[in-house]
Amino acid sequence: MANLARKLLLLCCALSLSGAHWLLLQGAAWTSMIVARAPDTSLADALASTFSGKKPCTLCHVVQDGRAQEQKDDTGLPTFKKQDDTKCAVLASTPLPTPVCTGELHWWDSSAAPVLRTSAPLTPPPRA
């Protein structure tokens, strides 16, 4: 049972990170719009008016605003509030150390790896 809960939690996290929650909300909005418009018109007209985008419902507006806000905030960089301009100027003027490159590439030396034992263990084990 706990394993299933972990898998469901992992699935929810993956869907949230990929933006699938907006797709689920948009699907719910389209479904509710079709159901609401189908009794008044034919199913073809309800589908056409739903997917035309000319008369979006309130949930469609929420999804559009949420996606726009998420894309605006998603720069990939952490956001910091600037508190003091003098500190930023001092940090910006401080030179960063440059790495020294000698032009040599150092690869892992396989001769220093531990040797695997190829002989079978003693039977029976020795007694101390």
C-alpha cells in the first residue's frame, strides 16, 4: 500500500513539473463547455463553439492566466531581491579567480584500480 502511495505521489510530482496539470484543467474546461452547450445546439455546433476560442469560459481564462504566469516566472534562474546597490557594485567589481590550464588532460589510471580476486575462496573458512 505504501509503495502504491509513493508511486502515485511520484506520478503527481512528474505531472506537475511537466505542466500536465494545466492540460487536465483545460480538458475539464472543454468538457464542461461541451456539456453546457450541447442541450441548446447540436453536438457539432457545441464542439465547434468550444474549440473556436471565441467564447472561453472562466476556467479557460484561469488556465491561460496560469500558463502565462508560469512562463513569465520560469527563467531557470533563482530570483533575488536587491537590498543594497553598494554591495552589488563591490561584488561586481571583484575579479573572479581564473582556472589555470596546463593543457594536459588527466585520465583515470586503470592500473591503480584494485585487482579482482580470481581464485575461489577457501572451503571451509579458516578458524581464528
